[in-house]
Amino acid sequence: MNVYPTKKVRNLALIGHSGSGKTNLTESMLFQSGATKKIGLTADKNTLSDFSKQEMERGSSIGVSVIPIEWRDLKINIIDTPGHMDFVGEAYSALRAAESALMVIDATSGVQAGTERMWKYCEKIGLPRLIFVNKIDEENVSFRKLMEELEEAFGKKVIPFSVPIGEGESFVGVTDVIFQKGFKYTDGTPLEADLTHDQVKATERMYEEIAEVVAESDEVLMEKYFAGEKFTREDLLRGVTAALLEGDAVPLLVGSAEKGIGIDILLNMIVNYMPSPDDDRANIGFRYESGEKRAVDANEPFSAVVFKTMIDPFLGKISLFKVLSGKISKESALYNASKDQAEKFGSVSVLRGKTQIEVAEIQAGDIGCVTKLQVTETGDTLCDKAHPVLYKRVEFPTPVIYYAIEAASKNDEDKLAQGLQRLYEEFPSFNVRRDTETKQLTIGGLGDTQLDVVIERLEDSFGVKVNRVPFIIPYKETIRTKSEVQGKHKKQSGGAGQYGDVWVRFEPTDEEFVFAEEIFGGAVPRNFFPAVEKGLKEAMTHGPLAGYPMTGVKATLYDGSYHDVDSNEMAFKLAAQLAFRKGTAEAQPVLLEPICKVEVSIPEENLGDVMGDMSKRRGRILGMDQEADGTQLLIAEAPQAEMFDYLIDLRAMTRGRGTFTMNFIRYEEVPGSIAEKIIETAQAAKGKTE
């Protein structure tokens, strides 16, 4: 593949709802450009961008892939993203690496949850976009109704730049509104076709809409428009690009990825109107944080950001990066500014799916990859050590669903830890943690599909079979009143005996554990105080109700006795534990549960259902806010125990449009009737193990 200068590069993120045909569209563009001999299809499991076993089995993307396409002496980097909401972190990362987005909409389904989510994110980061309406050739498609739906969802900025000739089975081609010409297709090849009188009039009306947008882009074009002069090709290029970059227009094109209809017009639209990386008006996804500032220019010192890490069973770690300044070749020295470490690599390549194509160099604005970097992770900045710079990291959504897992074989525990670490490098929106309270190994993600994929990958790529196990809620116990008790440990069976005697006062406190002493007259020698404290701390791990860890206990040693010969540290430690068990049982022990703050973003029409569901989960509604995009933000608190299936239920209630975040905030007492059941279950489980 050739080396492309910055001005001849276009980086385009492919986004949309799952199943809209993004991957098939990529295949159609590859075929149209001559890079492949036939159009690959997800149904046939032969696409270049969905190459992993899981993607082929599921028939949908689960990770970002880059497909470079050469068209009219330019290079278009198509960054294909998953449409499933569980992998939205992948899409967010891809959008940061692109100057524009291509949103694919299924003509049979219209505006879906994934469409709305990606639109809102593009609006948030100011990313210009095109819309490609796919599957116009499917049954029961109405282009007019679809345009009405798009206008209702996104406003009048969506403007058709091509319209279908026929619909459903009669769909044979498209009309290019800019050039006011019709084209019919045979095996992806366009042939100019005559338009009917009605089609010509409709095209003229749509061209007028485009002309108005172009006129509003600058004063010279406005004067030309009102003077009745026809815009030149250069006027249109300048005006449409300006309107795109300012967010005033979103061009819409139509076609069929599987039949290759309208693909040439789409490719021309991308190279004509989408910004190059060095356009001053272009979106800079990776924002400067510190170090030497520089322009997107091949003559500047080298810098790049890794936006995707892939784990290949044969090649190891592949780091996909976007060059933000300068250039990189195999002679370059790499310095990871995020980790303050030098990195070694072999050759520089571009990826087309999973295929590496070696190139002499990669210049500013372009996308490439290197293998086997040791410390580099997704989000890291690579640069010239003599000219350091650091770019801000992409913020990935936080996990909202967790599985508790364990290796099926104890012998695989080390392999499991290694596999999870590698998969975290590949999917930064997924996390791994060992719960400090329950000691369970948990994996968290954005949905059950993502976590299922992680488990499949562990077995397929790392040879580790794992089992899901019941999630243990980290309940705790505490006391509500004061008690004063004696704990005496006395053992004499010949020879040296053991004797320890303590009186301890137990009372509630806001701290986890407090030990104090009020001994007078040497009733307990001072050198045994640490043993008493140690015994109490160890006893805190098992409460009197259900054996859960205790918190909020103050223990004051205020009296006791000792034996000159038989008293020792162990005796006083055991005496303290006897006192703890008796004292906490008498101090009105209660069960505590973790409470989480929950923020739920939902369409207004689902507000009633979501509020009712939250109440059923013992949740408390704290308030509501309207967000900038019109959605409602519901703020609540709810017990963690009631929230494990919340993601699935929320998506069902909102047709996939609802999202939420959840964070632990404190512990609260469990209501009596619920606490009884929890204690009964815990005691029964304890009885089985004894």
C-alpha cells in the first residue's frame, strides 16, 4: 500500500445500531474500490472486518477493526465499530480516532436505540457525519416515511444527497441530487439512466435545499445564491464541507450494501466533503494535555495515540494508533509518554481486518499498527522522547453488570489471571477485580453479551474454562445498643495452664472498629492489651447473626483478672473473642447491606415505568433532571442486592434506549423481614459446611 500524505487521508468511523449492515457496507466499499473480487457478507462468515471466532458465530462485530480503502488517489480509513450497546466503548474509542462518522441506518427498522445513542455522542463531541440508509431493497420500505422519522428524531439538518429509484424489490438505482443524474446498477456497476418528469422535479427541490445550506456557509456564496447564479463544483465542495463541519447539515445517501448500489456515490461523497485530518476545522478527538503542542503535520515531531489493542494468538499484542503529528517508520524510536518508558518494535504496518500490510512509513493523520509493545495500553501516547507530549485519554463507560467467576480447574487460576489481564487490554470498558469483602473474582462490563464474550474468549484464546458462580452480596453486621460482658478463658490439664479474663464494653461507633482501655490498678497487665485487641479484631470477621464481617463497633476493655503463671497472650486473645461473641449478641445486632447511587437516563415516555420499577427494588427516588438532549435523568438510591438484573429490565422497559450508572455510597440496615430470610439462608449454608 502507498504512503499517503495527510491531505489525502480520510478517517471515518462506521457507526449505527447492531444489524444495520455496517460490516456488509464495508465489504461493498472494498469491492467497489477493487480491493476484493466479491462482496463478503456477515451471513456467509467471510468478511474482512468480522474475523474473530465470536464475531463469525454471532454474525455481528464485537471489536473495532480498521479497513483502509484506496479511492481516487485518496486513502479512506474505515473504522468499523460494533453496533451492540454492550460494546459502545469500542465505538467511542473509534470516534475519537476519526474526523467524521458514517451512520448506517437499516431502512426496514428506521431510527433505533443504537442510532440515537451514536447521534447524541457525535453531537456531544462535535463530529460531522453522513447517513447511509441501507437495505432500501428490502420489503415494505417507504423512503418518504423514513425521511419523516429522521426529521422528527434529528431535525431538518438531515438532507438527502441521493434518493432511491424504486423501493423494495423494484429498487434498481439512485439519483445523485448534486449532479441531478440517475444511475441504475448491475453487479455494483452504475449506468446513467433517464429520470421521469416527477423524479427530475423532486431532485430539483432537494437540490434547492442543498443550495440554501451552501449559501448560508459564507457571504460570497450567499450573494451568488440571491443573484440567481448557479454554484460551481468548487462552490458546492466548499459550502457543503463548511456546513458539515459546523453541524448545520447531515447529508443522507441511500443504497444497498449487499447489491453494491449507491456505493460509488458514497465513496465520492466521503472524499469530496469529509475533512482531512489537517483541516483546521476538523474534530481533534485526542486532545492535548501537556508537553509540546504541535499541528497535524508530517513535518512536526512524531506523536500518536493508541486507540485500540488487539490480542492475536500468534502475533501477540497489536497496537493500533493514529499519528497526530510527524511520521513513523521502522527506524523511528518509540517513547511511551504515558508510562515514561521506551518501546521497541519491528516494522510499521497498516491493518486491513486482521491482515497486516507493511508500509515504509505512516504520516500525520493516518492510522497504522505495530506489534509486541511491552507496556503500551489503549489510550497511551507514543512520541519522540526529545519532543514529549501527552494527550488526554478516552473516558470509557463504567461497568454496570458483574459476573462472579472461578476457574473450572484450580490448576488454571494463574492462566485465568493472565487471560483476564490480556482481555482487559483489548476491552478497556471491561474490568476485573477481587472483592475485598467476599474474596470473589468478579468481571464487570456494559452488558451480559460483553461478559459472555469475555468468558468465550478465555476458553478459545487462553484455554481456560470458567464457571459462573452465585454473586455474594457483601453484607455486614453491626450493633445498635451497648453491652458489658465478661470473657474468661481458663484451661488447666496438668502442667502449664491458660488463664485470661476480660470485661469488655461494646457500643456503636461511626468508625469501622475502635479499641480502648480503662484498666485501673493493673487488673489486666498492659502487656496483654495488644493480645486483647488482636482477638477482638479477628472476631470482627464473623458477626453473631449470619457470620458476616462486622463494622461500627467500639470495644472498651475496662476490667479483668490474670494469673501470675498461667496467663499469656493466647489466653487473653481467646478471652477477648469469647467476650466479643457474647457482647455483640447482646448489643442488638443488625444486618447491613450496600446501598448504591443510581442515575438512570431515559426517554420521558418511559419515566413512569422506570420509577415504578425502582420502587419495587426498594429504591428511593431523590430527584429528576432534564438533560440537554431532552432525556430525563432519574436519580435514586437502591440496595445493591436488588440491582443485579436491572440492566436487562431497563433495556426491556425502554427498548434499549435507557442507560444507567451505579456507584456504592454507604451501608444501611436491612429491613427486618428481608434480614430474617438472609440470616436463615446464611445459617443453613453454614450448617451444610460444618
